[in-house]
Amino acid sequence: MTVLVIAEHDRGEVPIATFEALTAARTLAASMDDTVEVVALGDESAQIAPDLALHGAEVVHTIMSPVLSDYGPEAYAEAVVALVNAISPSAVVASGTSRGNEVLAGVAARLDVAFAANVVAAEKSAGGFSVTRQQWGGSLLEDVDLDARVAVLSFAHHSIEPTEAPAAGTVSTFNVDLPDELARTVIKDRTVTSAGVTLATAPVVVSGGRGMGNAEAFAMLEELAELLGGRVGCSRAVTNNGWRNHSDQVGQTGTRIAPEVYLACGISGATQHWVGAMGSKNVIAINTDAEANLVTKAGHAVIADLHEIVPAIIEEVKKRQG
Amino acid sequence: MSDFPTSASCVVIGAGIVGNSIVGHLAEKGWTDIVLLDKGPLPSPGGSTGHASNFIFPVDHSKEIVDLTLDSQAQYEEMGMQNTCGGIEVARTEERMEEFRRRMTSATAFGVEAYMLTPAEVKGHVPFVNEDVIVGGFYCPSVSVVDSLETGTIMRKRAQDADALLVFANTEVLDIETAPGKNKPKVTAVVTDKGRIECEHVVVACGVWSPKLAEMAGATIPLTPAVHQMADVGPFDILVETNQEVAYPVVRDMDTFCYERQSSGSMEVGSYGHRPILHRVDEIPSNEEALLTPTEMPFTPEDFDQQMEEAIELMEFLGDGEIRYAINGLLSLTPDTAPVLGPTPEVENLWSAAAVWIKEGPGVGRLLAEWMTDGYPHLTDPHGADATRFYPPQRNVHHVEGRCNEHFIKTYGITHPREQWESRRNVTVGPVKARTDDLDAFYFEAGGWERPHWYESNADLVERYGVNKSRTHVWDADWWTPISDAEHLHMREHVGLVDLSPFQVFEVSGPGVVDYIEHMVVNKCDLPVGRSIYTPMLNASGGFRSDLTIMRMAEDRFRIVTGAFDGGRDEYWFRHNLPGDSSVHFENRTNGTVTLGVWGPDAVALLSTVTESDLGQEAFPYGRVQSHLIAGIPVDMFRISYVGDAGFEIYAEACNGMALWDAIWAAGANFDLRPIGAAVYGTSGRLEKGYRLMGSELEDEYTPVEAGLARPKVKAADFIGKEKYIEARAAEGVAQLCVLSFDSLRCAAGYDRFPVGAGNEPVLTLEGERILDAHGRVSRLTTAGNAPSVGKYLAMAYLPIDKCEPGTKLQVMYQYETYPVTVEKTGADLAMFDHDDARMKA
Amino acid sequence: MMRVLVCVKRVPAPGSRINITDDEQDVDTAHLGFTTSPHEECALEEAVQIVEREGGEVVVLTVGPAEAEEQLRYAASVGGTSFVLVPTDGTALDPQRTASIITQAVNESESEGGQFDLILFGNESADSAGFQVGVRVAHALGRPMVNGIKGIEVGESTFTAQRAIDGGLEVYEVPRPAVLGILEGINLPRYPTMKGRLASRKAVIGEAPIDSDAGGLRRVRLHRPEETVSQTIMLPTEAAAAATAVVDLLEELGVMGGES
């Protein structure tokens, strides 16, 4: 049988998340002696097949339709359901991204089967699947029995390191007639809010808290972030004080981030902030208080006044970057 | 981060306002190697300090609380952490206005500027108050709002800068280890999740967590976490426009138990009006488990609705404010509302600094540092907050919760000084309570004991003696009855039986007992067997710690008798000072003893009918203790009197109590014997004789010389406070205890008032000026009451030497009116009745 | 005039450490307060704002224990107009069952009060985060549904909905009636006023006893992920030395590239 992975792409660009899902799908498939196949939707689906093959796709099912001209949750779900009905996979999986979860929810609704979102471990069991999934943004895990003729799962984003495993990647065109009505939820337009990396995707986030003292102090964080190709974030106290926009806020009620480096300047580390930043690979805290919450959670800390340390770091970065 | 230490002189647990203030003051007093721990992060580790509204109303009816508050305000001011915005308490009832008159009296006594306001004047200060719902206000310009977190940081930093302190946040105390000490377990180490610190002293300054920490060492700190609801409401243009944290006076809406405190653009509305919501310590979430902090528990809006409605009545614009933050904030409540300070009775060198409000924090820091350094504090005499004041039945969660459920609503309530508790009654009763019940005793609680205050069965005496039957003002009449004066007169004419079982009876014995007892008290105890002595017991400062009656029962055995209110403190002190070598044995005999008193002109005659012993003055002189049989019951009889008539204290085994009572009662039929309550024994009887009472006239601030209790000579033996006592004797007198009589009790409304004598009524000059002595101590009534046999209303007060002369005319303020008084007596003999003690020695 | 339904869920409000009951079946809420799931709080605010502009009513529906009345009263205090509680015994329902119950409740409400022009869900619940109830309900009702919405414009016959993606917004134009999944950040939800709170006590909470069969997801247990305990490495505190150490670290971690 088959583990069917839904490939995400935005006008031909495949996100890392899809490769994470492929990596996880390979493990699941191997445990069941299944093959990994991928479904790619829309006009660019054939062109992304090589990348999918590189990450383990034996077959890449491509589906084209006027209503798949761009992303649309209903059209995607209908198309995948048609394929599922045709090839009867043991599992349909995707990454637990906004689109991945949305499409899988639609698939499960149409198949009238269960859907487990943000899974970190799954295996076949006697009655179906034993699945471990994230709750509370990953603070808790839930073991569930998933009882369904086809397992619909999304794999938690950021929980798997994507690896390559070249496979055949045979492109197979699947023809399906999708009703025009599905166009009602297809993207009509896009607007760009900011260029380049975003807070959510930046490899480096330079963040300031109450210890910044005022809005003007963020200029040096902007400078440092730019030198490092990163973005500026902030704590809730900062947005409450009106020093930065809510869109810069890292936390439970702001953006959740997972950068390579999180440089936290003058942030004491209230829980609601930490929940948004805990996905960071490396945390460096600059704070005058060695006992502050974020210092105790950081891998590295400088216990000193950020107003002295940050300019020194900027100098040093400039020096080394030449 | 500093290396975690393995030893310290003192470990202070808890980095709230109290713990920080303590380390600051310890360092200032020269302590080094101090360690401050908290399980939460800094600067706000998650205790009650972090969510406090941080305002300070300095007026209180308790002198020690005012002392602590004023000292704290001075410290906040010195650190630049105080914003003096003023504060107004508003009244919605006439009853509250009377309370404001009492507050004006306290403010006058303790030197705090204050004014009574009309509703229009209140509106003048706070324009958004609805003057239609209030009848007046009490305005105190020195009310302030402070930054308690920053103050804590400064305190901590001062100790760190002095190289006296290491601070470890995010460090959880797992255990407090003890080892056998001199007389009881002594702290040896604090075990944390970061390591073990050996130490000499441990201070528990953990707020709501204190009972749990004390328990680790085997000690008790009787308090309970309780909810105080608070909501931040706003924003409002009228507040935003001020561009200040606090521009308007803090308003306390006393009759709805609410306050409104500006916080920049919004208003903090807090309430003590909801149902009591008590928690157990183990119900408090950890820092990690809590959404906000452990002491900011989830808001329960249904408990706050009524307060919201009432707040909107007072300040209509509040209704349109958004509720941006609302908590069930935890704070610490104790059974009697006072803090729990000083050494714990169970464990040596384990100190409590708990149940302290922001208004007292820095002062408590200084007080504890003094206590730990000098043996007893100087800032104020904290006997009302002393951690050792509670008896064992009062030190547990049942008592704490029972009392706190009762008094939570009184946080902003009006509590009469004589008011009695309803909860947790009849827990500790004497051996003859069945008999006093039969006589319709009305009980007041004395240190947890049920003590008859008067007997309804004596109601017939009111007519017989023609005493003043009523008091016009309800405040004067509360918790009072004319029966007491009638009982008094009956005892003076016939004979009375008093249940004295709440007396605290200690026995000390052993080969080292003479040296020990001489070391403890001022007067010479090494007397022949059968003699007794009344003596002060002093702190090292030379001030009163207690006054005691001591009887020599045998060559190596003394009986010590102290009052029901002081037993806990005195027992702690006696045990604390035991030599620790088993040469002296201490035993509290109270619970096994029945103590009855028989006094009056017919006392000797009556008792002579139930004993075959000769009770005549020759065989049994005044001041002697002898063993006899009464109706075949072995008793120790002590010929003494605190009431001014002849008679005896009679001690027996508790199991014989009923039979003893019955025998005396039966014999009393021929003498018109009546039961007499503590209102006579403790106030009117002793007041006529000018006898001093611990906690009223006697406290650490005053010396035996000033109290008129210095003997002609100082004994040879060394004793605690001797050096200071000798200094005080040699020094020129500054103040002296005096008896005053009221020339008139007539108030402006045309009827008589009857001052309570609760410690907050100031003595004023004829010009109305407050009277301070050369040491800055204020003259105030320490006791007041009717003297039925003298025919005057009397009071006691310390006066500066130049005002002690009998005949000096002064005034007393009571409920914000003044009454003329005359100095009657001063010095050693303050008796207004039976000046030469002829009746007592008859 | 708009008839808008907002579906909300009562969830615990824990700190960073969430405790689990001894039977491992639920979050231990002994010392916790409860709240409306944050995305749904924004959905409610959005609905109230739409109705303030367009006129109409905001119906608030929850499936939960009797105590979920608290969340409906909160909704009343911030502008909700009518309220439906579908009572449960308090145990967590699986998403299929929840969706089926809500679908029935919608049908019942619509048969009495007319069709909802717009049904709002939160993107996902704060606790179980199943990411599917809204989609299932929309499918069952045959209505268009888009999740992740951070902006809504009401048109004559459509809603223009904006969905946040990295670096921008996707724009959808869905015909009425529609279902949208709201993402926190679409608005800043208002706080209740004191008057609002007091008025909410008088709100009538309608009870709709509805149930449905269990779906295919059955909870076995809850547990906590393994926590990584790490010791913080303290870098020098002097500015130049600190800068050297920090930048060494950045180099080591390969983030000194600087291409943006």
C-alpha cells in the first residue's frame, strides 16, 4: 500500500515543511512496508517532482484543473479525495502547516474519517494507528488511537529534520473533473506586506523587551538584525507600551518562531513570551538580571547592560563581515 | 552567577518586600554572609508583593502598626520610592462617621495629619466622586503610593554593595534542617535544589508560603492565604490627562469594603467585600503552573459583581472602563489580623516575618534586624505581632481558617476594642465552666480561654447598688453591662468568687533554679519558702517584657503566674533562657490547674468555714503561699489581691476544680457570695488600686522606674536588663505613669461618654496640643474605666515629668471630642481606693 | 443586517507547565482559570465589529460543560447578542463528534432564526488543537470555508477574506453564506466594561441538548514531552569581550552570512 503525501507549493516553490512531511512519511511507510507517493496539485506540479523524488517520492501524482490554478482548500481537498478513492492509500499525510492542516481536515471531512493534526509519532496498530500528537502548542502530547480505513495525519512542523532519500519520483498524471464551484475558495489575489524573510522564517531573530527602555532603542536591534539577515521581534510589554507593532510580537499571542538564533535583549521571559520563542534552536540572552526567567532558559547569556553590549556586537559583526 | 554557598550566617527565604528589607537592614547592622533565596525569578518572584496595590494609609488604632507604617513610609521616602498622593476614606453611614471620629483620635494620638471632610470637600479633592452616596470623609494627606518591587531591589543591592549578601532566585527550598539545640531543635541548614547551606539563622519571609516553610523545620506560622480581588479598569480621559501614576488621592469606600486607586490612565478597584476565599498553601500553583504568577489566581467575577455596582455608585465613570486585568490576589491573613513576627516558639534561630502588608514591609525589615541582632526590637514593642503569642490550639489551620473566615469582612470593618470572636469559641475552657455556665456567665476570650466577663445572674445587683444603668452612645455601651459595676460594689461589701483558670501557671524547679529565676526577673526571688514576689521581667533594653507573680513553693521550686494574654510569649522567653544543662526544669501547669479567687470583706470568714486551717493574718500573712485543705481538697492558697480586697488565689488540681467550686459556693450561701467577672477583676478593681496591666501600662517602651514599679534597692544578682535598669534609676525622670480622673464626661451632644481606654486616646494640654515626653513618647490612655467605689471615671497614662503633679489639668480626646481630666496620682502608689491597703491586709 | 454565529470553546488558562490528571485523561485544572480560546476571542470581536457596522446579531455557541456558561457570559459582556450552550459531561469530545453536534445546532438555530450569513471559528483551539471542526462543519453545511483569516470585508454577496502567510496576505473572495477560521491578530479584542460585565449577568443562555456518535479519534492518554534541562553558559560581561564571544557563537552557528 501507499503513504500518500500532499505536497505543498506556492506557485512552484516547495516549503521545507513538505520535505519534513516526506521524511516522516518514509519512516511510517517503512514500518508498514508501504511506498511513499506524493500528490502535487496545480500547474506547477510536474516541475516540483524532482525535488519531491529527491526526498523519497516513488511516485508523484500530478493533478491539474482550472480550479487548481492556485491554492484553494476545497479544491485541494476534493482533488486529493478523488485520488485517495482511486489508489486507496493506507495513510494521507501532510505537514502541519496552515495549508496542510486545512487540506487534511477537508479530506477527512469528505472521507468521513478521523484526522490527527500535528503528529510527532505514528505507527500501525491492530485496530488502526497509534498516534502521538501535539496539544497546547507542543507543551503536551496526546496519545490517540486512530480508527479509520485511511489514516489522515499531519506531521508537526519543526519537529522533524528533513533528510534526502532519492527515489524514482515517477510522475503520474491523475485526471479528475473538479466542479467550477470549488473556485469559490481559491486564492483571488495576493498582497505583499514585507519583503524577504519574515519574523516567522528568519534564521536570526533579534528581540527586545521592557529592558530596551524606549522605542528609539530598537534602532540598534534593526541594525544588528539587518547585518545578520534577521528580523526584529519584541515582547508583549513592548507592544503594550506602543514601542513596536503587534506584528513584531513573539509569543503565545504573537508570532511563534523557530530561528537558528534567538537573541533576547532585556526580556525577562514571561511565560507567554517563552511559549512563542521556545522553538528557537539557540537562545542568547542579554540581561542585567542573572536570575531573570529567560536567562535561566537560554543556552548562553551576557549579564550586562544591553545598551552597551548590543553596539559592541554590531561593531564586532561589522569588523568580521569586513 | 556566584557559586552556590555551602554556609551562611543567615539565610532569608523570600525576596518580597519583607525579605529584601530584612537583608538590607541586617547588612546595615553589620551582618555578613547573608543569603537571600527565592523560588521565583527576580525582581518579581511571584509572591504577594508583585501584585500589591502599594498604597499606604498610615492611620491605625494599634500603636505598633502605626510605628511600623510610619517607619516604612520614611524608608520608602528616603529611597525615593514614595509618591505622597493623599487618601480619603469615605463613609456611607453614620456608624462609619463615628469610626472616622475614632480615626481622628488615633491620628491625633500618633501624630498623623488628618481631617474630617464633608461630602462637598471630598468632591473637592476627588471631583469624580458622587457626593450623594456619601455622608463624609476622612482625609489623610500623607497617604502614599510606593514602589515596593524597586524598594526591594534597592534594599537587596545595598546589602550586596556592602558585600554582605548573596542572592539566589529560581532556587527552591526543599528542607530546613535542625539539630538538638540548647532547649529545643535549632536550625542547622537550608537544603535547596541548588545545594545545601549550613547556617546559624533562618528567616521565613515567604508570605503566603510561610506555613509550609516553617513546617519543614517543625515550626508553625499561623496564617492562611486568602483572596483579595482586584481589577484594573480603564482607560479614562480624566486620569490619562493627569500624565501621572497617581494624581488623585486614593479613595477607600469603607462601607462597601472597596478602594479606588489611580494607576496612570486607569483605576485599580480592589475589594475586601466578597465572601472569604481562603486557600491552603498546597493549593497555590508554582510559578510554572500559574498563568500569571502564583499569587495572582484566576479571577472569579461573580464574587466581584456587587463591588462593581457599588464602585459605579461612587464613581459613575467606572462603568464604562474596560476590565483589563483582574485577579484573585493572594495575601496572608492571621487569626487576629496582626503580623507574625520574631522567633518561632518551636525552633531556635528560626524567625518569622510573615503576614506583613506593603505599608509595614521596610519597618518590619528593620524590626527583625534589631530583634535578631539585639535580642528585642527598639522600633516599637511588637508584642501584638509576636510569633510566640499564639497557644498551640491557635497555631493550626483550623483555628486560622475559622478566625479568618470571620474577620475577612472586617478588613475595612469597624471593630470595637472589646468586640469578641464568634468562631472557634469553647475550644479551651477551664475546669469549672459548667458552673459558670449555670450562672449565665458572659464570656470574653482571653488568650483562647473562655473567661467569664460578667454574670447575667447578677442582674439583680444593678438595682440593689443603684449603678448607672445605661450608656447613651452605642459605642460606649457595646460589649458593656451595668452588671459589672454592681458586681464590683458587691465584692467590696460582701464577697466574690472569680474563675481565674485562664491564668498561666508555670513551675520551674531543679538545682539551678534560684540562679535561673534570679537571672530572669528584676526583683529578688531567693526568699524563704512560702513567700512571693511581684516583679517586672525586662528585655535587655530595660523595657518591660512581662510582669509576674512568683511564689517560692520549695527550696528548688518556684511557681510563676502570668496573664492569659501573655502566656505564649512568657513561656517562650522562660524556655529560651533555660540554661540547657537540665539543672532547671520548666513545666507549664496551666492545663492541669484550677485557679479560683475569693475576695471581699467576708472572704476570710467564708473560707474559714470550708477549711480547718487558720487563715488569720498572723498565721497566714499577706503575700504568703501555703498548702491547706479546702473541703478535703489539697490546695495552694495565696494571700494576694489584684482587686483591693482581702482574699486568696486558690490553686488545685484541675480534676478537683468542680468540687472546690461547689464547696466554696455552698459555704457562700451565708455570705451572699456572688460570682465576679473579669470586668471587675481586670479593670475596675485593679484600676481603683492603680495596678498596672501588661500590654496596657507595661510595655518595652517604658521602664519599671517610669511605671512606678522600681524597688528601693537593686538586687545583687545579675538579671536580664539590669544594666539598663540601673541606668534608668540613675537617670533624670522623663515620664511617669499617672492616674487621671475625668472632671466631666459630658459630650457636645449633652450626654456622657465613657472612654474605652484602648491605647489610642491621646492626653492633650488644655490648649489641645498632643503631649510628647523628652524621648518622643506620646501620652495616651493605657486604661480607662469606671471606679464605682471611688465615684470617678479613671484612666492611666504616662505623662512627662512636668505634667505629673497631682492636680494638673489636662484633656483627653475620645472619639474626636475632648474631656477635662485632672492628674490624681503618680509614682509608686497609684491607688485611689484603700490607699494604705488596709482592706487587703485585713 | 447580518446574522453571525461564533463558535467558542472553554479552555483552561495554564502557565508554562501544564499538569495532567492522575488518570492521564485530562489537563489538571485544579488551580486554573478558564478562558475562551484566543483565536475565538478574536472571532467574537470580529463578529461584534461586523454587526456594529452592518447591523444584525451575534449568536455565540459553545459545546461544553455547564461551567462554559462563564464563557458565554463573557461573550455577552463584550457584545454578543444571544447564546447557546450545548451541554456535555465535561469530558473532551473528539473533533468529529464536536463538528456533528455543532452542525445540528446550526441547523436548529437556522430553522428558527434564519440562515447565518457568516459562521466564525477559531483557527484551532488552544488546548486540543485539532484544526478541523470548522472545516467539517462547513463541509457538512455545504458552505465555503477558509482558515487562517486575518481580515474580513463584507461585500454584497461575498466576503473578502485575507489569510496571513509568510511575507504577505492571500486574498479570498467567498460567497455568502460562508464559514471562516479566524487567526489571532485580526483585531485586538475589547475587554468587557464593568457595565458590560454587570449586564451580562442578565443574558439568557439557551440550552440545546444535542449529542452525536463518537468519531475515529480516541484519547489514550496525555503526557508531557521530555524536557531538556540545560545549563546556561555565562559569557563575559565586559562589552568588547562579550561582543567577541557572542559573534564567535554566531559564526559557529553559521548565521553570519547576512544575506537577507
